[in-house]
Amino acid sequence: MSNLSLKLLRNYAPVLPATVLGVIRRRKVRVLSNVLIFGNSGSGKSTLAKSIYKSQVLAHLDLDSFAWEATTPTQRKSLNASKKDIVNFIKLNDSWVIEGYYTDLLELAEP
């Protein structure tokens, strides 16, 4: 296993489910291509995403940027508008990390 993989495991083992850690260790993951990170506010999603996208040189998408209209007061974008943005992001980027807590939007990024 690469030093990077070991570093990620040491730093994020407390927040990753045991099944995910088992798969990572068994397969000796070296290169990540598409990663979805889901979790509550303040759970470390952005920190984990930043570590992954910087170390693996992946495109990064925080779903907050596609979930809300740029209005005052803020309003949630329609699901169709968000879907268009997400599909476009995925088309433009072969390898990426997408993070957020919007299950309806994360489902749009699933293979």
C-alpha cells in the first residue's frame, strides 16, 4: 500500500465505516477516480474531500454550490436545475470527488 493510502487511512479511519476500510486495505487502493462523500454538517466531509482531491489530483464539487440559487434570501434550486449542473460537471471531469449531504443530489451522481 502506498504511503498516501496509509496516510489517508490513519487520518480518516475514525470516520470511515469498517466495511470501507476493509475494502481499501484488501484492494490496496492507490488511485481513486470517482468518490462520493456523504455526511452530516460538521462531520468532516470537506476535510476528507480536500485531502483526497489534492492528493489524487481530482476535480472537486461541493454540492452546496449546485443546491442553492444565488438569491437573497437563498432558495433551493429545482432538482432539474441541480441535475443539469451535476451532469455537466461529471461530463467535464473524468475523475472527481463530490461531497455533500443532499441525498437527492448525490443519487444523481451515482453510476
